[in-house]
Amino acid sequence: MPAHRARLERIERELQFQLWLQGERLFEGWSPEQLLAYADRCEIPDPLPSKVPSKFDGLSRKALVRLREDIERQQARMTFRGRTFDERFFYVEHGHFPDEVDPSPAREQNQDASELAAPGERR
């Protein structure tokens, strides 16, 4: 069974890498206005801009992996900057910081059900 798990983890890492690379290539061809429209309203340009030469095209796979890791490290530093150890630990356990609302829909559904329950009744 460990061999299956290792293979699945490799496949998942490869899928995440490919999604990251394709996303970077896609956004690279967008204008600042198109990026802003996407960030504000999830508005995708129609038609999509044609493929432009990418800064990623000449890089080896090893360089691309290193670039992705560097970008993820920078994003993590920005996410965790100014947070205490306990807040970071909470984030790892729950996927959000203690001062943020839990973004998971299951939590919202549980809260809605508990609001509808009679006092003393648990759902």
C-alpha cells in the first residue's frame, strides 16, 4: 500500500505543478486591466488572449520547480508575517487564522443548523 500512496502523492505534485505553470502562462498574457477585472469580479476575458511567448518557455523543469518553490516561500512569508507561533499553528490545523471567519461551507451549514435548533437541542 505505501507504494500506491507514494505514486498518488507524485501524481498530485505533478498535477499541482502543471496547474501552477499553466496558470502562470495564462495570466502572463493578460493586460493589467484584465487581471484587475479577474481579481475583482472573476471576469475572464472573452476571447482569451492568444498565447504569447512566455518567460517560462526557455527554462528547464528543474528551474521551473525551483521558481515555483521560491514563489510559494515568498507567499508563505507574506501570509505568516507578523503572526505569532500560536496563530501559525492554528492556521496549519484549521486552514485559517483565529481572527478570520472559517471559510469552509461545512462550518457554515453546521452554524445554520445550530441556530435553528431549539435551546438545549443539539444538531
